[in-house]
Amino acid sequence: MARKSRKNIGTATHIEAAAPQAVRKEAFNAGAYGRLSVLDRKQKGDSIETQQAIIGSYIAGHPDLELREIYIDNGLSGQSFERPAFQRMIADMESGKINCCVTKDLSRLGRNAIDTGYYIEKFFPMNGVRFIAITDNYDSADGQSGGIMVSLKNMVNEAYALEVGRKIRMTHQINIREGRFVGNMPPYGYLKSRDDCHVLVPDEYAAPIVRQMFEMTAEGKSIREILKWLTENEILTPSRYMHSKGLLVEKKISPHTHWSYQAVSEILRNRTLCGDMVQGKTKVVGQIAKKIPKSDWVIVEDTHTPIVSRELFEKVQEIRGSSSRPKVSKYGENTENIFTRRIFCAHCGFTMLRKRHSEKAYGFVCNTNRLYAKGACDGANISEGVLKNTIFDMLSKQEAKLSEILSAMPRDVQPGETAKDELASVQRELGKNKHYLIGLYESLMSGDITDTEYKDMKAAYEGKIAYLTEHEKQLREADQRRIRQENALTEAHGSVKTLARVSDLTTEVVGKLIEKIIIHADRSVTVKFTFMDEPVTSGGAEHE
């Protein structure tokens, strides 16, 4: 019977196999399986292309193997077997489409010792599937069972996955200390080098724009004049430019089409632009990025090509340092702005500018039309006196509501005791089920339970572990929310009770009670209080 031609199936790449000189009557219908995790991408020799080349060469030299399908899982961990291509391969094995699986090595199949052992020692033999791990010199057709060496290698592969994660974090810190760039997105003006992603190189388009900003500032131009120049020359904002380069996804683009005052200001004080690497500004604690004091930042000098000279950079810092000092108007020194960084225009989203109208009167105006062009925003403005009165009235109305909420809170048990008991119970149950799951595999290997019993019991334990893990997470988050909410409500109630007059509104009080203030063109005011889920909106305000 004539042998069917080999079938090369792939997406971006494919395996090429040379025609063999001798053919057995019965060839194995082989599936080539390749996998690459995010961590594996950092290791040389494990690329998808490399894996396919090794498998292709192996199949070309074994006439008893007929390539039927290629299965690739790119960017997926080997600790879970819920991978699309892997599950598709399993389905093809069960349907009889393939009866052989070829991988570069055991770790490509998986890095979970229990599940990898199950597939090699139970599932594949039960379904008449031959398994080959090329560089580990394993072929089940040679009469090999899983054996102690395969089990040991699977355990080593699982431990390796955990250890690599720890080493990646350690390498990250070493790179920071050595002045190697570790961020996802380079600062505006730079791109990552094609040869080394830890090295910054000037961007041909953005670098001259950055340099022009510094030169304009050194010549005495204001940020307003720089913004006008950027708008007139239709220069894309940093996020929109990065999106045009394919470096930023759509959902992370700023909604603003105009450059902001803050964006230009941050560029003008970014020391990275004069060739020094400045990193370690934040630290992730419990998946939350927290700011690090400036004194603890990691700064390494002369690590990359500067966009602006050190002399120009220092000159701009001196100019901006002097210009950032409080201005003294013809009416005398300005009073403190208690709404700093909390008041925004409802129409363009930019922060509003505080202006002085007379010796005692201040107001807030949207500055977008002035900075860019008339008609760029619907505009919004409100006098500071009206705003204070509006917010004072809002807070006064909230006192009764805060008292009602606080009085309704249970006081018969120590806060959090019930939640702590439930959390401890869930943690004990979680530990038991993890222990049972490990023992289950041992029972399968010793023959105490059947393969069907193992699969059913394993699915049950894994389902319970997944449920308990999620429940534990929810309990922790609920307890943290409860504590934060109770503290915020208690503090807010205390602050509101002390407000006897508008003048009692201070920077400290506003900081505790108000998250955001939005001013509309009709002078209505929307306030997001720290102690409430939904914002509150007042009616349109009148002039003083």
C-alpha cells in the first residue's frame, strides 16, 4: 500500500520533514506539540521555532512516524493543562486522529509533576498513544514505563518553574541596580534597542520634539507656549504616538487629544533624558503599586545616549524651580488652594485653574480654550465662594446619613472576629484538600484506585480547591473593605460633625472627605465623596 504524503500543518511556522527512504507498513499518526511560557521566552534554545526544528528533524529520521498535526501553546504556563492546543490534541487522541505525541522534552508537555505523570503513565497508554520526549531520550514504544527517572524529571520541572519565577524577580532588581531599563514602556523620546530590550535608544521622531521643549524652556517660553506649539504642529500625545507605533493597546490610550500641562511638565523634569537611568520609583505590594520616596530611587548615571545635554537639563530645572515658586499678585500673596488636584472640568477632563479676581475673590476656570484653541472645550467656571458653599451644604446633608449608617453597624462582636473564624476554617479545609490531592496520585500509582476513580476524584478535589481558594480571596477582600469602609465612615463622620461654618473647610478636611470635584458649564457641581459609592450632584450655581 502506497504511503500517504507527509502533512505539514502550521500557522506562522511549520515543520519540514524529508521523505524517508524506508517505510514501515503501519506508521504512527504523530502530533507535534510545542509550548512556550512567558518565563521560557527568556531562556535560549526553547523558542517555538527551535522546538519545531528539533521535532521536524526527529520525524524526518524516523520513517514509522507520520506527521498529522501541529499543536502550539505560546505564552502559557506548563503548570496548568487547561491550554487550548493541548486540549485539542487530547481530543484528537480520543477520536483516533493521532496516536503519537512528540515533544522536544518532558517540560514542554508540562511542569506539573502530578498531571504530567498522569498523562505519561496512564492517559497515553490507556488510549494507545505513543509518547516521545526527544532531548530527554524517552520513547514509550521502547517498552519504557514512566519509571522513577521520568517522575523525578517531572518534579524537577515543576520546581524549576517556581524557581525561575523567583530568579526573574531577583534579576529584575539586579538590572535596576546596574542601570538596565526594566520597564514595559520607554519614556517619551526613547525606544528600546532592537538588540537589547534593557537599553534605551533615542527615537528619531520623538527625540527632536523633546529637545525642542527643553530649548524653548531655556529661551524663556512657558509651558502654555509649548502646548500651543505642539497643537499647531499636530504632534501626537505620548499615548497616541505609542499606539501608532503598536506599543500601546487601544484601551490604555488617554481620551485627551491635546497634550496636557502635566505631560509636558513631567518631560521637562525627567532626568532619564540626559542619559541617567532613574528607576525604582514604585514597589508592588499585594498587586498594588506604591510610590517610593525620591531619596530611595535608584539612579545610575550615563547609561544611554542623552537626548538633551546635562547642562541644558540643569538650566531648565533652575528656570522651572524659580518659576514654580508661589506667585505674588498685585493683591498680595495668594491664599492656599484647598481643592488642589481635585477639581476637574466635566467637558474636557482637565484640571481647572484657580484664578484671583480681586483682593479676596478667587475662582476656578477651565483653561483648555486658552491653552489650545477656542471651541476646544465647552468650558466651565465657578467662583471659589460658591463652590465652598455648595460643598458645605452637601456635607451638612450627609451628617444624618453617616450617623444612620454608623449606628446600623453591628457592635455586639469585636469587629472582624466572625470573618477571621470563617477565614481560618476555609484555610484549614483548603490545606486538607491539597493534601488529599497529592495522596490521590500515590493511590493511583499503587493500584489502590482505578484510572476512572482517579479522574473523578481529582476533578472533585480540584473543583473544591478552586472554590476554597476563591472563597478565601473573597473573605480577605471583604474584610479589608469592611475595615476601610468603617474607618472612612468614622473619620468622615467626625470631620463632618466639626464643620460649623464654611471656613472650616481646609486642605486636610477636603483630603479626607473628597475624592474628586467636577464642574459643569451650567455651574452644577458633582462631588465624589470618599465615604460614598455614588457621586452627588448639586443644581446649577449662581454668580456671587
